[in-house]
Amino acid sequence: MNTDVAAQRALDRLAETGFEKLSDSDKILASIWTFEAGVANRGFASYFSSSAGEMAFYVPTALKTIGATGVAQIAASANEVFGAGGPPKDQKERRRLVRAFGDATRKTLTNLESQFYDSPEDVDDLLELYLGKKQ
């Protein structure tokens, strides 16, 4: 199955049922797809402020599952700027916290964005391999 099509179907199911009711494969697809798009297009602060940030807690696990361990560490480090509990699932609370980030936290996120952009791991290829094994 095409990764784009599979991800769109997972996102459709996410909208219908919510994250907790998704299959493991759909959780992986939806969380990674929105993470990749959000960070690549707008950076971590915007990603966390968006509705996609509700799945940020799961992204490191999803990335490890497909073999993207380096990007998983970047995602985990970004989540840690919220403290030990990671980013709240509530979007309004995440937005409030993101707006309150100080210069040091913003610099940390900027550095993590650079690591994300420079990562040699091809998450799309790894997702495709993961899907191929699932079929």
C-alpha cells in the first residue's frame, strides 16, 4: 500500500474514533505523519501548538518501532522541554506553555529542529518498509 494513502486513511480513522481507538499501525502512521509534516513545515513550537501535538507523547515510540531511532531521540528531547510528563494532551495547555517558553527553551527547540533537518534517517522510507512488513 502507498504510504500516503495509508497515512490518510489512518488520519481519517483518527478523526472518526480518536487516538486511543486506533490500531497500532494507525497510531504509528498518524503520529509520525503529522510529526514529520508539522516539524518540517513550521518547527517544533508550531507543531506542539497544533492539534497534532496531542500525539507528541507517542511519536518517539512510533519512530523507534519503524527503526528511526535517531529521529525518535530528537522527538523525545523535544518532548522533554515540557518536563518529565512531556507535552500535555490538551491543546490549549500546550499552547499556553509554548507561549511561555523562555529563550533557552526556544534555543533548544531550534537546535533540535536543525538535528531533525540534518538527520540521515529517511523516515518515509522506514515507514514504507514498516508497512510492507505489515501486509
